[in-house]
Amino acid sequence: MQEETKRKLNIAMVCDPIGNGKAGSIVSTIRFGKILKERGHNVIFVGSRTAEHRDHSHHNGVKAYRFRSVPIPKSGGWYTAFPTIKELKKVFQEEKIDVVHIILPMTAAIVAIKAAKALGIKIVAHSHSQPENIFPDAPKIFQPALFSMWNKYLRWVYGKAESLIYPTEMAHDILHNLGDANQPSTVISNGIDLKEFKTMDLGNFNERYNIPDNKIKLLFVGRLFPEKSVDTIIKAMPHIIKKHKNVHLMLVGGGHLRQKLENLVRTLGLTKHITFLGLVSDEDKILAYNASDIFILPSLAELEGMVVLEAMACGKPIIISDAKMSASRFFVDGNGFLFKTEDHLDLAHQISKLIADPILRKKLGEVSLKNSKNFNIQHSVDMLEEVYYSSITIK
């Protein structure tokens, strides 16, 4: 075993929308792949072919194999890939793959599992999806049946893997029953690159995005999708402004609800108080955290919530929805407040407490920064390597 752990591995990470979008699962795949390559492993991505990414190429320095695909409606630019078993067997053989790591259980995952099984390659399955994320627009009357169908599919995916990975203890608790009780499983945070996400000078960020300098700035980062409950923040703003005129809300991210949310902003007369920044570069996202005074995540469902870690690493106090299906609520530990799910009045109350007390904001931000040290992505990759090495020894 000691000799095995010293060998550098050939790893295939299967994530259909790799490079198309800013969702946590995509970002996590790219970050893990980059660090694994820096450690000397051979890493490839398996994903979808799009207008922007037409051919096999590289993404962030990692080789990416891309296959025919179709767009997913209301997904924010995601495509699902359709390689053949023959194509993936050829790739896996040429790359001498040791481990196939299923990031998202999409169409490429099904083919990758079958190709890996045919070649005797070990499989690691990562838990990155909740039915609440997959069917957010479905009528509630149909959701139980859809959730049951999705969980049956996840049970098939998980059942093919030598090992399972969950980003949080909550994810493990709610999803582990879909796997075999005897399967090895590990909780590994998506982590945060503390060298990248940190306090820094803003430069001309506010000027470029027309953000007022003399305001208390609130920040949301994420997809503009139903399960993110962004409308809750917007509805809270009139109640906040009644008490505190010097407040501005920044919304970073894209999604099919943007037009609807912009209409809500206009209806409530909040145009001067809210800025939609849209999809921004990684550099500008870090600057947005630094430009803010308070970070808010009203999501109804999160298996972890990487944006919360990013905000914490930039020293920001956090206000998080106390949603049953959101693991992000567990990041609130002496560094912010929880608010009642979808309750814009309670959210306004919690935000107002921090707006009124700059000393408290500073204190909670310092705790956030301290707590973020526990989620160093290098430690997450250490654990990921151990899962890989353990998986390839399973008979």
C-alpha cells in the first residue's frame, strides 16, 4: 500500500457542463482538477461540446475531452453530453485511467460508468445534486414522484461506485441511504483556496460596476434560480431602506429568473438600490466579496454552499437561510445570523442589526475569516487523493 500511494494516478473527472457556468459543482471540479495536476497526477475532464468549446482541448490547463451534447432548458448554459461507450473506452485506455470520478450524475456519467466497468476501472461517485436543484420549477404536486425517480437513479449511480464522496455531513445524512451501507464513504468539503480568496484592495471595481462608494453593501452570489430564493432578499430591501437609507444590494450571478427579478425590483421601486452584476470573472467575484459589508444566502437547498466559504475567506459576516435542505446554515458559527426560510421580514430584521452596528460587523467578519481556515482546499485534495488510492485497492 505504501508503494501504491506514491504512484501518480491517471484520473478522469466526469462533469458534463465543465467550463459552462459558475455552479459550485463545476467550479469545484475545475479547482480539484487543477490542484491534482499540480501534484503530478494526470487529470482529464469529460464533458459536453458547446459553441464555445467545440473540440477536445484544455480547460484551466487540464485536458478536456468533449462530446456531442444538447442544451438543458433553464439551466444557465448547461449542456448534457452523449459520448458512446466505445469513445470513452478509447479515451480511458489511451490515458491509462486508474479512477473515474463521477462529479455530476448526468448522461456522460452513465456512459462513463459502463465504459469503466467494461475495462475494470474503479469508480468514485461524488454527491453534488439534490432533487430540489434538479426540479425547482416543477409543480409541487409532481415533486414527490420526481424526487423518488431521481433518487432511484442516484441509487443506481452510487451502487456502481467503489467509494462515495459527500461535501458535508448533511449531504451524507440525507443521501447515504441511496448507496450500499457497506460502501466506503467520505465527507470532503469542496474547500476554499485561501491564497486566492482573501481581503484585497478594490481598485476601480465600484466604478466599473457603478456601485456607490458611500453605502453599506449587501451581497448575494449564485445562480438566479428558484431554489436560491433571491426574491426574498429583494422583498426585504424596502423594509431595510425604511430604517437605513445608505444600503445597496449587489446580485452576482446569472440565470433564467433574472428578468423576473428585475421586474420585481422595478415594481418595488428599488432600481437605485440594487445592481445586477450578472456573471463576472473569478477576479471580479473576489472583488465583489471585498466590496461588500454583509454576505447573504437565502437558498432553500445547498449541499454545501461554496459561496459562503468564499465570503468567509474574504472576512465577511454572513446571514443564511435556516432552510432544512441547506447545509450552508451550519457555517453560521459566531460569524453571523440565521433567518427564517423565505421570510423577508425576518431577513430584513437580521440585516438591520448588522447595518446598525459596524463594530459587530467587524467582529463577526473576523470570526468568518478565522473559521474559513478550517476549509483549506489543499486539505480537501489530501482527502480526495486518499479516496482514490483506497478505491483502486478494492477487489
